[in-house]
Amino acid sequence: MQSMTKIPVMAVVLLWTAVAWSAPATPDERGWEIAREADRRSSGYGDSTAHLRMILRNRQGQESERAMRIRSLEIEGDGTKSLCIFDTPRDVKGTILLTHTHKTEDDDQWLYLPALRRVRRIAAQNKSGSFMGSEYSYEDIATQELEKYTYTWLRDETYDGNDCFVVERRPVDQAHSGYSRQVAWLDKSAYRTWKVDYYDRKDDLLKTLTCKGFRIYQDRFWRAGEMNMVNHQTGKSTRLLWSDHTFGTGQNELDFERSRLTLIR
Amino acid sequence: MKILAVLATWMVGLAAAGAGEISGYVSVEGRGFLHDALYDGQDRDNGSIAAQPEYYHEWENGSSFTFVPFARIDSADSERTHFDVRELNYLYREGIWFFRLGFGKVFWGATEFVHLVDIINQTDFVEHIDGEDKLGQPMLQFGISPSWGNVEVFILPYFRERTFPGEDGRLRTSRVVDTDDAIFESSSEESAKDLVMRYSNTIGSADFGVYFFRGTSREPLLATPDLIDPNDTDETRLIPFYEQINQIGADVQYATGNWLWKWEGYFRNGYFQDYFATVGGFEYTFFDVAGSGHDISVLSEYSWNDRDDGGMTIFQNDLFGGLRWAPNDEAGTQLLVGFSQDMEQHENALTIEASRRFGAHWRLIVEAWCFLNAEPSGVLHELRDDDFARLELAYYF
């Protein structure tokens, strides 16, 4: 028995070293490898909750703020289920956005309107529209499913003192995305995304996202404390301030069902 | 009003003690009518103030207590000056089941222009003729969500009568609905209990629900007094009559791409006749029109029922069209223009509703209703001179 099991183990070890040591043949393969590794490192958290402050700034520098709570749950073999519960502005307090993202199919989305105690399904194709008047669109805030883009490694570059991969990603669903492509800077040590340039459908630079204040949770998961999205075409920007990240809070799938929206606050 | 002061003090006290959170709004509203009042006693315009604070407390185990009183003081209509407990309930959750006890609010339905199958809460009609304001309903609600869907059972121990404008109020029938003199089919009157069971689920991109209701109808039949007592020849009043009904209702919402499909229908077995009513339609959204960030939706719905007295019922054979504009700006601006056309009576109406936020706490709502064409035999005839504009400024805290 011993000798029989030894052969596959050896084969696996050889295969692994082959993958690790030979550089992928094309920039597309390399881009895919980097994206997959980043995805692998950021998944497996199970479920999490966090507080989010969103600070909108217009061209004149006037600011307005939204506060919300985010809860999310990974679904094995599919996407993520998430709840976004609004606390401010006060006229939308208690409004809840429920999203079920899927790897390949259209996402499902519902909006709970507390004034009417009503749950409305919203059209799945809303990707490029602004989220709450911010510089983030629905596709920016949705969980980034690996399968929804194709990738190309462009170059290696130092960004903000970090040795980074520069990877381009193009949406598979080009008809509904607001972007022709995105260019992301991921550091080589932990595959954290530090910067993303978003190009509009005419391939002009539209927005730039920069992330900072990374902290590690559960010795595994890096989360940015601050994200800033600047719209180059309008001069507006939106800052996201994350706090109170908690993992393994014991939420289950039922907590993310449409029928339960009337029970939470 | 003394009760209000006591409640307010109590709520502030609770919040100050750190026991829960307080939110809600206070608002001022003005309604201006295009034409002089048609009926004796009606004021032309009215102004009012309203408040709806909300106290919410959640315990560690996820159970919660909610209290939402509502009050309005109106310059013209004493019936519109009213107080209601919108919610006052305790919710307990444990795994896949929950129960709620107290005054609650439950909405069922899919369509935008007509809310046909929504039945748990009575309409606070004196608030707004759109029927979206509801009175708190005393209930015991039990729900369970096994893997095959959601089952809910309601026992509604006390009936709430629909509110109607009083003699001084606009948007009323020529005869005033005498809400102090309602009659019931059930000898238990308001104490007759309703029983409701509902099953709902989501399959793929479709949400649906089916329910059975047995109890007092939320929609009164409005009778002239002589129908009830031949000697009563009073021509200034209508008497609400609440029948006992059995109703099976269903609603479906389905999303695909930019389309939302919506359908509601019910079959009702009542005192006078059995009938079927339905409404269905779609909403198609153009997202991010020409890269502007604005969304524009086109809505259309059709409603129909096979009541014998169909001509005099609203939504008997009606087509609705609407346009929703959402610029997705930081003020949360929204605009909805709606048009309804009665296919038999050639009556039509136009509604415009717009709102936006100012700063972090204020919201301004502007609304206009125009009854463009009202036939003498139609339902809108009595409202033919009640075209109005409404302005509401609300402070949310």
C-alpha cells in the first residue's frame, strides 16, 4: 500500500513545483493567476459585519455623509449574500439593500422600504448606476466575483513603496458594465488592492480608487480602513471609512433571505 | 394631545436611559386645491402638521420592541386631525421561527399603481387617497421558514375601520361617509377575528406569495341610509358596511435583465357576490442613460375585476402608465409621473410626485393630482373639482 500512495503524492509535488517555478506563458494567464490568488486569499472568511461611513464631496468641496452597517456571508460554490442597512441620512434610515451575488448568473437584489414595510425586487441589471449618490456604482460595491472579469498582467511596478503587480481586468458582461476596463495595483506580498483606475466605455480615465489603512483580521484577511474614489471627469469624490470589522459572527443564510428583511433593523 | 405629551416624555426618557433608539419625523403640509369646493361645508385649502416618532429597542437575543405613534393636526378637517398607533409590538426570533405580538404593519404586493392583495392593515384613507398610509393592526403573527419557503399565520383579534374625510375635508364623496355609524355583517362587529395564512418563497429570480384570508373585508361598501332603514331619508350621509369575506390572493415579482414583471390577483367570496380581481404589468429601466448616471423607468400596469357593479368600482378596467426618473444624486431626488385611464368610463387622472433631500435631515415632497376627465357615471365624478397640489416638508431625526 505504501508504495502505491507514494506515486501520486510525488506527482502532486512535482506538479506544484512546476506551476510555482515556471512563469505562465502569456500575460493573460499570469493576470488570471494573480486574480485567482487574490480571490483565494480574500475568501474563506465565512461571514462578517462592519460599519461604514461614506463621505461624499462635491466639486465645491461641500461634504455630506451616510452611515451604514454591512453584513455579509460567503456562499460556497456561488457568490456572496450581503445586507446594507442605512442609518443616515435619517430619511432613509432603516432602508436595507439585500444583494445575492452569483459567479456567473445575474445577481439578485431587493430593497426594503421601512416606511411602507415593503420589500421591492430591483432590476438585476443595475450595475453602472451610482450607489446612494456616491462615486461608487453598484458594480464597484458588489463583491468582485472572479468569473465576472477577464485578466491581463501588464507589468510589475512599485506603488507607495510596495512591490506590485499591475493587472488589467475587463468585464465579461460588457453591455451592462460602466467600464471598458480597470487597471489594478496589487502588492506581491499579500495581494492587497492599493489602487484601481477605472476607464469608461469610451476608454477615457473616469475614476481612481486608492486604499489605505490596511489591517489584518484573523491573521489572514486584510481589509482597508479607508478607500477614496475620485471621479476625474466631475471632480467629485467619495471616501469610505470602515470600522468595527468582525468575523465569524454566526450569521446564517436565513439572515440574508428576502422574507427576513422585515425582522431586522 | 395630553396622551401624546405623556408618550413623548416616556419615549425620550427611555432613549435617554440608553435603552433604545429614537428616530422618526415631524412635518408640515399644505394642500392647495385648484377649484372651489363642490360641497357645502368644505374648506378650500388646508394646512397641517404631523409627527411620527419611532422607538426601537433590540435585545441581545435578537428580539425587539417597536413603538410608532402617529398624529396629525389639520386646519380644515376634524376627521383628518387624528392619532394612531402605527406600531406597538414585541418581536421574538429563534432560529427559523418568529412571532410578533401587538400593533403591526405588514405589506404584501408587487405592483405600483394599485395595491390589490395587501390586506392585513386598514387604509388610513383620510391621510392620502393613494391608499399607502395604513392604520396599525392588532395582531398575533407567527412565522416559520423551513427550507421549502416561508409560512406565516396571523390572528387579527380586532378590526380597524377605514378613515374617511369629514364634512369639512376635500377629496370626499358628495355624501359624507359616517364613520361613527358603520355596520357589520358579523354580529361581533369590530371584535370579529380574522385568520390569515400565507406561503411565500423565492425561486430563481421570482418572488411569490399565496395567502388565504377569512374575516372582515377592509373595503367597506358605502350604502345610502335608506338602504339600511327605509325611513332614514338623510341624503347627506353614507354608511360603511363591512362584509365577511373569504379571499385567496397571490402576488409575483420577477426580474430579468432590465425588466421587472409584477402581478397580483385575488378571488373573493363575500356577502353580495364572488369575484376575481387582478393587476399586472412591468417596469423597464434604462440605467445610466447616455452615461449621465440617471435612471429612467417606464411602468405600465393594467387592472381588472369581474364585479357586476364594475362600473362603479375603482380599477375595474383601468390602464396605468408611469415614468420614474432617478438622477442618483446625493439629494436622493426622485420623480414619478403617473397616468391612469379607465377603459370603460373614459375617466383619467394624472399624478406627479417629486421629492428631494436638503442637508442631512430635511426632505421636501411636492405632489399634484389632476382629475382630467370625470364622467357623471364614473367613480372620479365626485372628485372632479378636487385637483390639488401638496407640499410637505419633513424633518427626520
